Amino acid sequence: MDAAARSWWERELAGCAFADARLGRRLRKLIERMDGAIGASLPLVCQDWANTKAAYRFFSNDRVSEAQILAGHFLATRDRFAATDGLILVVQDTTEFTFQREHAEAIGITYRVNSGKDKDGRYRQHTVCGLLMHASLAVTIEGLPLGLSAVKFWSRQRFKGTAALKRKINPTRVPIEHKESIRWLDNMRQSTELLGAPARCVHVGDRESDIYELFCLARELGTHFIVRSCVDRLAGNGGHPIASEMDEVPVQGVHAVEVRDGKGRLGSASVELRYRRVHVLPPIGKQKRYPALTLTVIHAKERAAPADRPAIDWRLITDLPVLTREAAIEKLRWYALRWKIEVFHKILKSGCRAEEARLRTAERLVKLIAVFCILSWRVFWMTMINRSAPHAIPSLALTTREIGLLDQLVPDKAQARIGTRTLASYLIKVARLGGYLARARDPPPGTMVMWRGLSRLTDIALGIELASTTPVCG
């Protein structure tokens, strides 16, 4: 079959392997149906009881795991990584999926929250039912998501909270293997093994990833990292922290960044840049187990505190060398791309509506979310490829049939037909099906209009197919 005529999900699931070939066919059928109804419930996606029951059986089958569902996507991510030159950012983060259930035992809990006072004035604690997912997303330095490289799911049967644990034990003395934080190391290992070129990878994480064991693992694997610091670690000979050493560094540059205030209004802020290579020591309780490291610290701090938002104050730690102002700005921009994983999570929850799923157990929900991960990546990729490779050929993202349909549904103006057969022009047509107005000053289409447009395009294609195969009565 011609590559341009194959559906994207056929290529994305080619590496999946199940003990029973029928399970693979069922997964492909599910993806095909869900692709045309992103965010719809399983009964709506499947349309009849036979297919709905088959979907429920698939997610409850003990011979199916989330690893098998995502295996083909991981291999496709590796292929896209191999076809890309230069450094790739592997952004990591954790998200929570909460569900409304009368009994939380079958799914697990995420945390406990204060739900107000009872009639006697005592605070009530409410247990939130749900799952947690830690994902690693491979992203080019231009912002194009190549796909997931590692995913880890888990749930809790009980949760005491960090403050309660600190009253009983010093968390720095607990081995990393006994903490949930091990997820950061596990994903780094899995991503490095999958992609196969550790020197090309820069693992990016927020303040939760400021873990000394992660720094040591990166050195062991031969890969790189950029982490936003939350711990003021010992530096030099151990007599002072990193912050004290950075206070001695003069301002080495000023950089203007775009920011939004509390009302979403766009503005500009000037940050002072300081950077230095620092000798960093492990925590006191772990100095016999881990070596000292020489790392780069980048401090970006806003000159004056604004009235309408928190002041920018970023301190990044990386193993990469930073010798110039331009290199420091480059690392700040790479860290800012960490937001791509947040957009991916938003598509999972707002687009695929993962938290509205009604499956009863954690095992079934995890498999369903794994399917949603593939769909969410596709929507995200379609949104960003429009910006990073606008002049590519349309068949990079669309089938020959879809291209023909878009030419009929959203015809070009006569004076604009020449030179408009680019990928960007066709993805704009998809977005217009989803409500994008395509005015001269409009920003590029976002994920919401893209997934609505893709769903409409699939529905229209299905209607045309049915019309061509249905005999004419009269």
C-alpha cells in the first residue's frame, strides 16, 4: 500500500505484538473508530452493542497490557527520532486523573483534600479517587512532539502526605528506590534505551525532578539534563550552598521574555542572567553512595517584582556547558519547552476526556488512557507540524483520500491556488472544519480546532464511503 494512502494509525500500531492476533485487530479497529470521535464515550464510538462489548472485553482482557498497546507508538517515536538530526528534548512530568466513584478501592487514590467543616466545626477530609501517570515526551528544539518515549502508571492505596512523613523520617535518608520519585529515573532509563543515542537527548524536568540520583544516572548513561532547582545544595568544599556562590556572580546579560499576567494579557519582562560552573555535593546522608558533580547553574531573575503576577526567578541546573549569554538563553528556551508535556496532558483530559471514562478498575482505565495517549499525540503532532514544517508535502500528515476531500470541502480561491499545495495549507483547511476562521492576523490553529476538524473530516469521509456503497433506490 502507498505510504500516502495508509492511515496514520496503521503506521503507528505496526510494532504492536499480542499473543492473539485478534487482539491486535481489535486495537486497530478501536483506534480507527476513536480517531473519528475524539472525546466520545465508548458506546458512541462503537455505535452498537456488539462492538461496545468487544471494546469492554479488550480492556478487561488480562492478556492485554498498556505496554503492549503503546509498544508500536514507542517504536514509531524511535523511528522519528532517528530521522531527526541534532539534540532532542525529552520532557517529563506527572499528571493525575481523577474519577467520581462511590468506592475508590478498585481504582486507588491520588491524595486527600480538605472538604470543609462538619456541623461540629471539625474539618473533613475527602479522598480523591484516581490514577497517576508519569510520561516522557520527545520534542525537537523547534517544539515538534515526536512521540512518547516512556510512560508509567500507578495508583495509591493510602496516602499520608509529605508533611506527615517528614515528621517521622528524614526523606533524604530514604533510598530513591523506595520513593515514588524513582519514576523520574525509570523514565530516563527507558527513554535512553528506546532512543539509543543518549548523547543526543536532553532530559527536561520541573522542580520535582531536582533529584541528585537523577544527575548521577544521567552521567552513568551518557545523557544530558536540564532541571529547575528547588533544593539549595551544598557547593564547593561543602561550607556554603549554591545560592551563596551564585550571589557572587555578576550579571552576565539581560534577556527579554514574553509573559502573561493573571488576566492572560501578553507583556514583556527583563531578566538578569547569571551562570557558573559549580562543584555540587550530594546530600549529607548520601555522600558515601554518590560522587560530587561539576554542573552548570543558570539563574534568571526579573529585575523588579511586577504588581500583577509573580516575579520570574528561575534557577536551572544542567550538565551542559554554558560559556556565553547566548548559550544561557538557549538553555532557558529549552526549559520553557517543558510546557509541551502540559499541553499533551491537556489534550488527554480536555480532548479525549479521559477523566469521564466509566470503566470500573484501574487496570482497565490504564489501558484506555494508553489508547488516548496515542490519539493525543497525533492531535498534538498535527497541530505543531503545521508550525515547524509548513512547506512540507501534504502526504506527510494526510492520506491521498483526505487531501482530495479537503480540496472539495474547503476549495482554494482562484488567485491563491498556485503554490498552496503545502502541508500548512491543508492543515489550515482541517482547522477550518473545526471552526478556525483563518483571518490574516489570527494565530496558528490550536489543538482544539484541530481535533474538531479531524473528527469532522473522518465523519465526512465515512459518509461518502457509505453513499458510494449503498444502492440507489427509486
